Amino acid sequence: MICPHCERNLLRKERPGNRCGHCGRAYALDPKTNPLRLNDLRVRRVAGTLTDGGRIGIVPDQLWYALSRKHLRGSEYGEGCMGTAFLVAGLVTVIAFFTEEPFLLIGSAALVLVGLALAGARALGAGRGLPPVARESFQAQVLSPWRSVYGAPPPGVLDTARPTAGPPSAGVGAAGATAVLVCPDPAVVAFLVADGLPARHGLAVVRSVAEAVAAPSNGPVLVLHDIDADGELLVPRLREALPGRAVLDAGPPLRTVRALPQAVPYRDLRHKPRSADLRLLAEQGGYSPEELKWLGQGWRFPLVGLPPARLLAVVDRVAERVGRGTDPDRRRAAELGFLTWPEAPGPDPVGGR
């Protein structure tokens, strides 16, 4: 690996105890010992991309997903065991050839069968979509070593580990709110609040159906959710709990996201949907049997997987449109063009605020 300080290429023996043998300075992450095979330079590079060069702040969960993407696309199931089985089988076969011991050939055949079974399981998807580092373990396994060396998270990453910087409580921005934003993910809420988006658009931020009902606003309800079984049920549950209120799903449909080659889902085997929830989705309609099976296996597209600048831009646009409908002055200004002109051609600037 390359030392993040002196940029010398280091062999394993030249970096004992996560310390460069040339400049003597400590580093945080070694690809030989880190489950995500990270090094400090890669973490800085990915964080710089996510923060758009430091123009926006991100939460650790967004960095976790970005650093896990490569591992989520493939499977590391039985990787070491499979290679070892074939290697030992080959050695045993050679020994059996010279010693003429038939029982060695039986052992070699058994090892080959084990290797083939592992290869078949990998081909069928075993281990695919399972992150080597769980989302809740990212702080301990990646950010804590980083903080112990550098004294702070990577540049642009919000320090949500501190109690004062934790996810905001329900009802953030409730005073004078013209609309409600429902987002069950506390990390995404912390990200949006750090950007100032709820305050900018007069949104009361809540995380559940009960909190949305109790929110001091009769305006429209915007919904941000992961694309998983719970998320797919959130919008209909809100509409049932808030009759007569406009409930807007700010996310794309499951079928659309699954068709995107750059969208990488992951599985959480500890939080599979209940059978009752899957029945509700089937009764709700709009899902193919294959999609219901996919959801039932615990697959999901998390909000933290969206590019942070894109997530801000999408929520900004949806909140702006909702604001025009609830604020007479803004609606009149939009009709006159004051909110849409002048405007540079082309896509929105990434994170430009």
C-alpha cells in the first residue's frame, strides 16, 4: 500500500503496527487487515467525491455505502475455503499418484466436491449483497481507527458519534412548518438537517406515521424512504392515517431503480420483512411475484446509497414544488418567473448551495 503521508509504496513488513517504516507516521487503515480492504488514501478520495470537494457535509452511513459498493456487487462467500479445497485436492492427488494410496484419491475427490459445492453456492447468489462491514459496525471498524490517528472523521464527514451531533429528534423545524417530511432513516434526517433543507423549505421533519399525525402542520406530506418492504408500505400507511392530506412519495418506483445498472442493493438478513407485510404488498398490487420474492429476501436500496448531492437536489426540487402550492406569495412568484429565472442551462450544479 501507499503511505498516506510520504506516499512511499510500502511492503507489509515495512508497515508494522499501522506505521510507515520510512516516515514513521501512523495511518488508520490497512487493506490487509481491514474487512473492506481500505486504505487512508481511498477513504479520502471517496469522501472528497461524496462531499463534492467539501461543498456539502455527509453522514458516516453514506460513506459506508460508497466504500461497500464494490463488495456488494459480488460475493466473497467461501472464497478462501474454495481455493484451499481445490489446492489441497491437487496436492493430495499428486501424492496419491506417487504413493499409490487409493484412500488419498477418495479424500481428494471429497475436497473437489466441497470446492464445487461452494462454487455452485456462489453462482446461485450465496453471500451476494452482504456487506463485509455492517452499517452499524462502520463507526467502530473504520471511523474509530481513523479518529484515533487523525483526531476527527474524514474531511466532510459529519461527526454523528458525538451526542450533540446525533440525529435530531422528531419534529425538527415544526414551528411554522407548511409541510411535513417523513423519513424513517435518522442518518438521512441528520444529513438533510445539516444542509439546512428543512428550515429552508419550512418542513417539519418526522420519522414515523405516529409522528406525522402529531406534527403541527396540515400541509402536504413528503415521504423519503428506503426502497424495501417497510418503505414500500410507508406511503399507503400514511395515506390511511392522514385522510384528506396530500401524501407525496418523493422516491422512484422499485421497478425503475432495479433497472438502473449503477444502483447497487444490499441485503440485511436480520431485518427481513414479515410474512404479513409481504401479504399487504401483494394485496396492494403493482408488484410482480419476482419483486415480492426479492423484497422478501431482505434486499433493499437505501437512501444513503444515493449520491448525496443528487439526494439534496431531488428533495430540494420536490419541496420547492410543494412550497409553491402552499405559499400564495411563492406561488405568485413562480407564476411570474422569479423562482425560475435566470437559470443556467444544463443539469443542476452538484451540491451547489
